[in-house]
Amino acid sequence: MPIRVTVWGENYHEQKNEHIRKIYPNGLHGAIAEGIKSHLGEEAEVRTATQDQDHHGLTDDILEQTDVMTWWGHVQHHLVDDAIVAKVYQRVLSGMGLIVLHSGHWSKIFVKLMGTTCALRWRDDDSETVFTVNPGHPIAHNVPPVFHIPEQEMYGEYFDIPQPDELVFLSSFKGGEVFRSGCCFTRGQGRIFFFSPGHETYPVYHQDEVKQIIANAVKWSYNPPKPRYATSTCVHSPLGWMSGSEQS
Ligand code: ZN
């Protein structure tokens, strides 16, 4: 069964700004979705949802049918309905994967899941060098040890997040800043990956290394729905304390 992916986008800049629309004629969400499809093919079933749609495109049915969600937002975070955020939060706790991209660091859902301010330092008009600091990690599969993003906004430390479970990428910038650009977390049964490259005025989501990383993160964060245990399941214990009506 393919991984059911919902690529969520704010869909604001690309509607308002001609320059950004030229870079992302199908929206940032469209480019992110295409990147996942190009790397995962039939392994993934990819749909998009945007903030301007009813329920931000995230109805109960869509949420229920989503195994992994990606999230890109920037200037409209405050307009995302708290009730929808609460539902996405519950889906993560019950096992939905979540990939938070770039300025999504300040989305309501990411801040709620992290429990910190998620603030960082930033400066426009830079370039980024991404180092793979955990080459054996599944999200680093087929990613070079180091790669360059010619045009990118600088995100710098201190980034106010809890210590990640795993750090996969670390970036540096022209000003000498460093940034934890690829971080893994677990909340409940859900796996969360934050990946910082992806400023809207630059073609970052058309770059192949970036597409590969997001596709890898989709696979890593996928938590296949588990079958419910039947009441007749036989549980063996050396102490025998599980004996009783549930034992077969
Ligand atoms: Zn940005």
C-alpha cells in the first residue's frame, strides 16, 4: 500500500508575488509534491492541501487518510485555525509523520509539538552549505556528504528547540553562522522531521538534494497503520501474570 502523503502549503506568497509565482507556478506545495513523487514514484500517493481551502484542506477524512504530512507556512501562521492544529497534533501523537519545512519553524503545530519558542536568527540573501552529519541515517540515503544551495536565506543558532533525538544535517552560511538544519523528533507514536532549507524567493525545492531529503523523510516518518490485537492473542510471560480470559 502506498504511503499517503498530504503536502500542506500556506499558498500566499505565490498568489501575491509575481517573482515567486514564476519560480513556483504550481505553488511551493506543488513543487514539494512533485519532488516527493519524482523520488518515491508508486511508493507514495501524494495530494496537496492549502490554507485558503475549507478547513485549510484538512478535513477529518483527509487527516484520517494521511500517513505523512509536510508543512510549509510563513506569514499566515496566526490565521491557522486552532481546532485544525489540535487535530493535526492528535494525528501526530497517534502515529502520523510530520515534516516541517523552513519557516514552518514558527507554525502553531511545530511550536505546540516542541513546547519551546522555536525562535531562530535569520538574514536574507545568503547561500547555504549543508553537511550530512549522520550519514547512516535513513534520511541521508543518497544525499552527498556536503552540498551547496546557491541562494538561500540564513537561519542561525541559537534555534530554540528541544535537543533533537537525532541530528542529520548541519548548515553553514557566508557569515560563518551554523544551524541545525535537519532534526528528528518523536512525539507519542509520531515521527517529526524539521528541515530548514526552502525560502520562497529561491528555487530551493527544485534542487535534487532537497527533493531527495524530503522524500527520504517521508519514508522515515511513515508509521504503517498497525493491526489491532485480537482479544485471543496469546501473551506468554515467565510469571504467568497475563493469564486469564485474554489468554488463548
Ligand atoms: Zn524564508
